[in-house]
Amino acid sequence: MGLSAASIKSGIDAVCAIDSRFARALAHAGYPEPRIRERGYATLLRTIVGQQVSVASANSVWNKMEAQLGAGCSAEAVVAAKDGALRACGLSGQKQAYARSLAELTLAGGLPLDALPADDEEAIALLTQVKGIGRWSAEIYLLFAEGRPDIWPAGDLAVQEVVKRILALPLRPTEKETRALGEAWRPHRGAIAILSWHCYNIVAI
């Protein structure tokens, strides 16, 4: 369950109240829609499936996997599946290793997706135990599936570009610089990230 529309609005409004540059961006773009994903194993598996491919390709692979492994592609089914069967669905050898890492960790109880630590950094550390789940993927999961309000995916190029435009910076900030700039917007950085994606294709921002 991601951030609700009301939570996004209140977070953006709080930042606009302390920085008029965001208020100007909001006037051009309007409030973004919520970005919500289901909490749990299947969302992380779909994240792995969708890495570095188009949405259409990812959906095609996922549909084939569900036809082969059953709805949701359970951890048990992934562990039991032969490499050839997963390859026939369109899953590369690398992604098969990632999927098995997620499934095995889930079955071993090492990834309690129904009870991740409340501390965001501790939750990110747990999620990134999975091969193929880096910090960005973990942050996106916590923001879209858990609705954690202060997640700040500073490594996202679209976020960096919109921060550059809103703050009128001469160059796109690095991940480290974007993370440092975001400190001023705590505890509403998740709403600002969602606003950034919303603003990315709006030329006037």
C-alpha cells in the first residue's frame, strides 16, 4: 500500500511552505497520482523480471511464468522450477539466479516482508540481501508497496534531473549531492520523489 493521495498532498504542501521553488513547480504540474503496488514477494519478483526490459516485455515474461508456475509464481514453485522452464518463459540466466535468491530467502524466513524493520535503512539492508535487488529497487518497494513517507531514491536519474530544474542548479546533482539536498525536505521526501517523477516530462518545470 503506497502513499495515499492525501499523504502525498500534505507532504508536498509542507515542503512548498518552506521552499517557494517547489510551489512554482506544483503550480505548473499539479499534484501527482499515487503510485501503489502490492506488498510482498510477488512485487519484488516482478521487479526482478522487469529490470532492463520494456514494460510490455516484462508483462509478457510474467504472464508466461504464471502460466508455467501458477498465479503469483510462488517461492516454492520458483525453487522447484527447472532452468529450462524459466528460460522458456524469457527469464535470463542472471534473472533466474536473482529469482531463486528471492525465493530461497523468502522460504528460509530471512525476508519477513510482512514485518520489515520500521527503520528505513534497516529495511533496505534486508531487502538488498536478495541478489538483483539494489538500493534503488529496495527504496521503490518501500515507497510504493509500504507507503513509507520519507524514502528518498537519490540515485534515480529522473529525480536528480527534476531537482536540478526546480532548484535551478547548473548541473544535475550526483546521487550523493541529491541525498544531501533532500535532507531539507525530511520527513516528506517520498512525496517529493513522487512529485519529481510527475514533473519529469513537463518542460516548463
